[in-house]
Amino acid sequence: MNKLGLLLALLWPLPLLASPLLIATGGEQGIYHQVAKEFCRLANKSDPELRCKLQVTSGTIENLHQLQSGQIPYALVQSDWLYQASRGLGPYASQPQPELRAMFATHAEPFTIVVRADGDITTLTQLKLAPIDIGLKSSGTRQTALALFNLLGAKEQDLDLKSVGNLAEALCSKQIDAYGLVMGHPNRIVLDTTKRCAIRFLPIEGETRDQLLKGVKYYQRSQVPARIYPGNLKATPTFAIAATLVTNAATPEAEVYRLTRAMLSQQTSFNEQTYGYANLFHKARNKTGPVLSIEQHPGAAKYFEELKAAGKL
């Protein structure tokens, strides 16, 4: 960046914030909450006047609703349902949210189906008749799972869906035959399950995965990494979404720039003990560009443009 550009960046007007900047996350024990908590910690450390705070929710679907109603200014959202809401597709056909804007992608989340190693479930098709838990009704995880099951010829009402309090206990005690989560790895729920019983992962590959990825920009080929969980020595193919920090177009450009800069300028201090850390987009170039499924907010874009001008992107 030349001297003039640097001076302009330093003189960029920082807004006076009358109230905390709230970010809708997910369940308090979930990865979205943990990851957002770390980004908030870094933001508050870099710029104490920001007062970045979190709001616990049931997940992506509720977060999108709160963004639309103006209850919350920022949220962490799955890239697939973010795209659908922005374009007015699927469940958002009657209530599109074209005002949504991305700030940056935080981490990749492979869709992961966990079964007992000694169980009878070996294929996706068998799940159509099995007791399974695929997340809360208002969660992005359930909606992503249902997109997969629709390809398999099964609608929500056809499935034996359960809602259990403890996924690890329910799987190992045979209350359910499988659970599915959109998750970063390592994941605390999966780790807890391995302490109770042996597990394996169902692959999502071949024609099924190809159909899911065909013509969409919010899914990518992915895998459950090898050797993270006991007994699983090989990677399991699947698909992933990108968790994305989101706001609305009306959010002031200076505020979004300030929050983006505060969150990302100290990321070398990110807590490595955070679950999902291995799936974080650690480099700035992986947080922006094609990984974003919707238009980027100009305040966030300004920060990444500065990185590019400084040779850091």
C-alpha cells in the first residue's frame, strides 16, 4: 500500500457505537458459538470499544430469520441456506432476503453421518428406514440433510426422525442408528461418542455427491479427515459448506469495515483449542472470493482490498 493509501486507511472514520454488536451463533456448546466467541474475543482485544457479543440461537435458519426481522445485525450462517435465502429459493421462495451480504467465511463444515461400527447401517439408502437424528427442525443441519434425502427419494415425512438430548448416548445405546451434523473436525460430540462406542462414517460420494454439487456454488467436495477419531484410519468422502459471517446491506459500511478489521487483524492469536480449529480458513485469501455464496458487503470488501494492496492477500 502506498503512503497515501495507508494515510486514508488510518483516517477511515470509525463509528461511535451506542450498543454492543450482537452476533447470532447457534447452541452454546456448538462450533458456531465457539468460533464466533473467538472472533469476538479478538475483535474486542483489537478494538475494545466494539463490545462484540454473542446471542445463542438454534442455528442458521433462526439466524436468517433474525437478520430479516432486524432483531440482530450479524450472524454466522451456513453458505447453502444463505444462498437460498438471498436468491428466494426453496423454503425462501415466498420470503427472499436479497439484502443479505457476506463479510467473510470462517471455516469449512463437512456434512458428517455417524453410525455405530457394529451396526447394520452401511449405505445412505438404509437411513431412509432407520431412526436417525439430523438436527433441530429450525437448524441448517436438518435442511442440508433433507437436501441429501430428497436426492435419495425420501421426504421429511417419510423419515423416522428423532430429536434426542444426547447424540452420543442415543447412538451408543441404540436409541438411534445414526446422526448427521454439519460440523468442523475435530468435533466434541463425535469425540464423546467414541468414548462410549466404536463408530464409523457413512461416505457420500459418486453420483449422489455429484448431483448435490452440480450447478451450485455453496457446496464443495470434502472429507472427514483420517486418524482424528479412533478406528477411522482412512478419510471418508463427503461434501461441505462454508460457515459465513453475514449482515445486511443496510449495515453501515464503516461499522462493517471496523468489525472485519478488528476480527481478522490478530488471527495469529486464535485459540487452537477451539473445536473446529482444523477447518478454519486460516489464510485471508480463503475467507473471501469464490468461497462466498452471496455478494460481499462493501465494508468487508474494503478490508480485503487493503490486504491485497499491501500484498497480504
